[in-house]
Amino acid sequence: MAMSYVVIARYRAQPGSEKQVGESLRNMLAPTRAESGNLRYDVYRDPQDEAAFVLCEEYTDQAAFEAHLASDHFEQWLRQGTLPFLAERHRHDLVPLEAS
């Protein structure tokens, strides 16, 4: 039985990089949602803290997530357009807890 693969990521932009990070994450939305293995890709910003972002992602399986990491848009907008501008990054990779 295949289980979905969920990623929750919390980002904090470096001071002065909030707009850069927000724009790069916005550019990730459409191409990621169009990936065949993507079930959900949402990006949130804290309304009280413009440097704080949370990504909620769900893929059909871990292989679909790994394909996402290898995509051109991930390289352009995450590796180059977001990660260098972060002060903090926390990622949680999760699978559903199944009943025994």
C-alpha cells in the first residue's frame, strides 16, 4: 500500500530578504502544483512576522518528492532564489501513522 509523503518546512528570511524569499516561494506554486506526483503545495506567511514562512507539501510518495527536488523550478526558485536568503530552515519529512 503506497502512503503519501508530507513535508512541512519552516523558513525565516534573513533581515532585508523577506521580499526575495516571498517572491521566490510564490514562483514555486504553479510549477510544483503541476507536478504529476504533487497532491498539495501551499505556502504561508505569518501575518505578524513577514520573515516567517511555512510550506505544507504532500506528494504521492517519497519518489515523487525526490523528483520535485530534482526539478528545474526547485533549482531556480528554492536552491538559488530562497535558500541563500534564509536565516533559519527546518524541514519535517512525514508519512501517515497507520493503525496496526
